[in-house]
Amino acid sequence: KYDDGYPPVVNHEKETELLVQVAASIDEVNHVKEMDPKMGGEDFAYYLQKVPGTFFFTGAKSPKTTETYPHHHPKFDFDEKAMLIAAKTLGSVSL
């Protein structure tokens, strides 16, 4: 038996290009790069089936640690300043 699961996240080209341009212009953003495809599921895929958009990750490694842990791991931690950078990016791209 196969379960369909989530649809793939397919970013729209125009919106992705806009996000890259805007993010690159934000001083706090250290670098912008295209990621290789990932196999994880994401609810945002359903939105992208209905409206143009793009999905992105914000790097948020905690400066307090040299180790990185995945989400839902008991030792997962992140730099809360990354939330401000992500909010600035979203706000800037929406204007």
C-alpha cells in the first residue's frame, strides 16, 4: 500500500527571483543560495498549488554551540535574531 503524503513544494520562478533579490539587499543576510531538493513534506506545498509564491529557509544556527541538531531534537537550539531577519525579509519582499 502506498500513501500519497504531501505534494512536492514547487517554487514559482518569478517570486523566487524577487525573494533572492530582496534578501541579497538586506544587510543582515549573510548569503543567499539555492538548495538541493529535499525529501521532507511541507504544508506550504498546498498554498503553492493555489497561489504563486516561494518557500525559503532561514539559517539560524545558535552561536552558543558548534553542534547542529535537527528540529524536534531535544538539543535543538537556534539564534533568535534569525527570526528578526526572516521577518525583515518577508516584510521587505511583500512591499
